[in-house]
Amino acid sequence: MRAAEQGAVSAVYFMLRNPSPDTLVLHGVEIDVAGGVSIHRSSDTNGMAAMVMQDSVVVMPGDSVAFQERGLHVMATNLHTALRVGDTVVVRLRLQKDRVDTLRVAVRE
């Protein structure tokens, strides 16, 4: 997760792996320190940058999806507190069948 000031915007990057034989669907993300959280995909078409909100992300069996800068990522808006390098933030991934996976994400530059 990127360092940011209180009230600002940050982004979360990670690798979502699906080692199971079933399709995995990410339906949403929760971050306690953020007033709003959404999944976006960045794109660059003919020199025009754009972000498109994603309702869900599908990961096929045995596959992985990278959440990374200039690609698919999680936006955390209206931060309740400043995020400093070295802090750790709890991120909850809402998956199908009421499954929630919890990540501890380090704050970096």
C-alpha cells in the first residue's frame, strides 16, 4: 500500500492466487483506515489514461491476477489516518460464498 496523508488517496497492490480447482471471485475489498474502497483497472489508450471501476475480479483455477500500478488495483479514498512507510494496514478481501480473506499489507513509498 502506498504512503499517503490523512484524507488523501492510496492504492493497494498484491497478487491474488487461486490454487483451488474452483473459480475464485473477488467481490469487494474492505480497509478500515479508508472512507471508501473500490477496485479499478487503469488503461492507456492513444495516450489517454483512464480508470474503470470493476464490480468483481475472476481468477480461474490455478491462475493468478496481479494488482499492480498502471493495471488492476484497489483504491483507498478519504483515508482516516496518515499512512507512513513501515505501517501495516489490514485489508479484507470479500470472496464468494461469504468468504473473507484478511491480508496485512505493508505501507511503502
